Amino acid sequence: MDEHMKRRLDKQKKLFRQLGIQLDALSIHEKEFSNKLRGYDAEEVDSFLDDVIKDYERFYATISDLMDKWQEQQIIIRDLKAGIKPETERPAIDPVAVEEVVARLEADVAILKKRIRPEQQFYID
């Protein structure tokens, strides 16, 4: 098992322990069952456990994402209580670039007007 996967599983185990969840994806994967004369089909059980593991991975990803978002919201709430206004992220707009785009669009509209109908009565300027 590579180092990245090991750290991810350790983080998952820690979070699950905090939430009171006993099983994690690795413990489900490593679970061994004894064979009996009239037991279940081993391949069917393995296939089902693979589906359970996938669900656990999704649960972990969802829980981690929600906890990150919750922590961000807690920081915002703390800052608001302290009187610090949050910075709003706005994309930078270059006025020169906007003017260039508008000029190109106006030129394209003028060309299109000449191509479709030459009757000026249909145009609103």
C-alpha cells in the first residue's frame, strides 16, 4: 500500500472513531470469513463487500467535505461576531478588454445586418 493511501486511510479511521463508526473501508476489505460446508458463495460475498467499501469511501468523502465546509462557516461566524467583514471574491474585470469585446460585437452585428436584409426599415439603431 502506498504512503498516500495509508495516510488517507489513517485520516479516515480517525474521523470514523470520532463519529463512533466502527468499520472503515480497509477493515471491511481485510475481513476474513471462515468456510463452512454449506456457506455463502465467497465471490458473491466479496462482490457485496466491494460495494460496501465503495459506499464507505463515498461516505468518508462526503463527511470530510461537509466538515471542511462547516469549519469554514465557523470561521466566518467568528469573524462576523468580531466585526470583521468577510472579503467577497469578485473576478477582476479589465475594462479595456470589455471595451474591445463590445467593439468586436458591434462590428459583427454591422456585418450581419448587411448580409441578411438590406432594407433599413427592419433595423432598430
